[in-house]
Amino acid sequence: MTAPPRERPGVMDLAGLDGPGAVRAVLARELPEPAARFREFVTVVDTTGARASVEDMVATRHAQALTGLDTVPYPPSAAATLRHIATRAVERTS
């Protein structure tokens, strides 16, 4: 059985509040600092394998884009510029 809201840590009882009063009540509670929330997000993404899946997807799409640029009827300089942009878009910065 789930404890009533007042007995659960970090949960506020907003019964009877509506409109701006409810918004102020929610904003008044303590929220974790953004850096802590980001670290938690990264941990979840890493432990679930989502990061590896997304990186594989990006690598696949990058390869498809470069292959596609080999067959488009663009001038060579335009295709080279698009290849450069595609490669820069998938480079890691951290």
C-alpha cells in the first residue's frame, strides 16, 4: 500500500490547491540542483544501454548520409561541404 502524500519524502499534499497557489506550492519545494539531476540522467542513460544504442544509431545514419552524398547530383564542392558538415555534426565534444 502506498503511503499518503504527507508521509512520503519529497511529496507535497496539494489537495485543495488550484491555479497559482498550486504552482507556488510546487515551486516552493526543494529541487535537486541541475548538475545533480544531469548526473542522475547520465547514469540512467549509461546503465540502461541507451547511450550505446543512440551512438550506434548516429554512426549508422552518418554512414548512410555519406553514402548518399556519393550518389547525389550536386557539384563536388557542395557534396564535400555537406560531407564536412555531416562529419562535424557527429563529432564528440566531451
